[in-house]
Amino acid sequence: MRRTWTRTALLLCALLAGLLPLSSATAADPAPASNPAPAPAAERKSAPGTYANPVTDGVVDTFPDPVTIRGKDGYWYAYGTQNPVFQTGGEQGERMLPILRSRDLATWEYAGEVFTPETQPEWHRGSRLWAPDIRYNDGRYTLYYSVPGRDTVGAATAPTPTGPWTDTGPVLPAPSGCPTGGIDQAQFTDRDGKTYFYWGSYDILCVAEMNAERTRITGEVTQVAQGRRMEGAFVVRRDDHYYLFYSDAGCCDGAYSGYQVKAGRSTSPTGPFRDDEGVDLMAPTSKGAIVLGANGNRWIGPGHNGLTTDLAGQDWLVYHGIPADNPDLDRFPDLPDRQLTRRPMLMDRLDWIGGWPVVR
């Protein structure tokens, strides 16, 4: 998954897109030192015209389940699952839904977090917060996030990508209507203005329409996919098809993680979604249409993707991966039985070939 693009090609793309130059490395470069200390983006030196994965190297130690958006201020913003992102700097605590900022999608800096222990809503009951999804509608940013301790999804709105955030409560009723509960959500607004909400994990994905405010689901809940530890839904529309990206096979088992990104497509946002072999994603079989998987290089378990499009119209898959040479974070001193998997943010060009998303 480590990518090298020619300087000429990337400079041309940057000129077309109005982006700043991307940072560089090649597949032959040595892997960075394990557990690197976070550093401001301005301190990281590299030649212009190329970039290297992970794009969060030297900024945060880990950034699971990333999703990105281009803010109205011209910056790109990324949001990740609650994790100890500054562990190598001596900080053992976790940041609740950490936020990064970038001018060019490749060079990032830390920009805050959505909640702190002082601002976390009481209804969370102290739950960790996972898998954010960010959207801009009606003049405001709405961030959706999983609240696993309550088996539901929360939402918060803000006038800017970094807040201040106003809690709007649970998006899903209890029970949610999906047999696998409520995590790993993604919102999608169709061309006709109708909004849909996708969620589910281990092992069924569901969808329902949303209210006009995009803060609650309403109406019928439809199951659209099932599979081996399936989760991490993300939906986009391209031409006349709706594409359901998802991850399966286990996100967080360190060096033993089997995560990968797959896809299905449909002519309706509520399915049925089928893979590239025509198999319904509700069929109890292993699915085709693999978009991204481990391929024997230094990255394990790539998955839980978002999709973003740069100013030149090129699509990019944003996801996390586990470094084979250093797959685990340090154990928590006060919780010696808890050890989290290291999952920095990676980014690769996504193309559409024969009507299907492809990452080389």
C-alpha cells in the first residue's frame, strides 16, 4: 500500500487541483523508526511532488477509522476513533474523536478533538467513541459517531470543522431495528435530497431514511449486507449506481488482523447490493469486489475507509492500516489488560474501472 507517484505527475495534479505539493518517499525507503514521536507538520522535511503512507507519520501515533471532509475554509479535515494518539509523547490518555487538518491531503497537523472528559455528553455514560462520519449540510457540519457503551450512534453539530460542538443526542432508537445493534455509521444524501443512514457491525449492515434535520432515522429499517465480521459501511453514488464500501474479517487483532475493503453496488440506495460476480451481499457467502487488501508489504489489515475527491476530481481512498513491524500500542499503565492495535491513516488513489472501484 505504499505508493510512489512521479514528481511530474503529482505536480501536474497539484497544479490542476490548486493543492500544495505532497510529501515524498518511495517503496524502497526504509520504514520509519517504530513508534515515532509526534511532530508538527512544519518540521517534517521531504521533497515536493510525492507523498508517502502513512500520511499521519510524525503527527499522531494512531488514527483509526478515518474519514475526511474539505472545510469551507479551504482546509481538509480528518476525524478518527478515540485512541491514545500521543502515546510516544508521554500522554497515556485518549483523545475523544481526534481531528487533523491539512492543506493538501498529505501533510497533516493536529487540530483538536470533538469532546473532552469535561464536555462529553452525560448520556454517553463514559463510553469510548468510535468511527466518526462527517457531513456538511444546511450551513453546518454534522458529525456522527459510535457510542458502543450505549449500543447506538450519536450526533453533534458545529459551525466549523473543529467546533464548538452541540450534542443532538442518539440517532438510533433502542432497539435500532438492526439485529447487530448500532455502530459504524455513515450518512448519505442522494441527488433528490433524501437522506439515508447506514450502520451495523458483526455481521449485518442496515439502512434507513433520516428526518429532515438528519439527526434521527425514520421509517423502515432494511438489511443490505451480511458477512464475516462485516462493518464500516460507506456509500457513494457514481452515475446510476450506489456503491456500498465495507470492511470485514476483523479490524483490530494486531498482526493477525484480516481486515480488507470490499464493495457492492445497486441501482437503489436501499439495495439490493451485489458484488462484481452478481452475488447479493445478503447471501451467506464470501463476497467478491475486493477494493483493498493486504498484499505482503509492510501493511496489515487495511480497512474502515472513507472516500474523498480532490479539487481536480480524483478520488482517494482514506483508511487505516497496521504496520507489520510495530502492530501494537503500549498497554495502558492503569489498564494492563488493554492493548490497542496501532492504526495510522493511509491514503491511496482510487479509480473506477469497468464500473468498479479499484486501488492498485
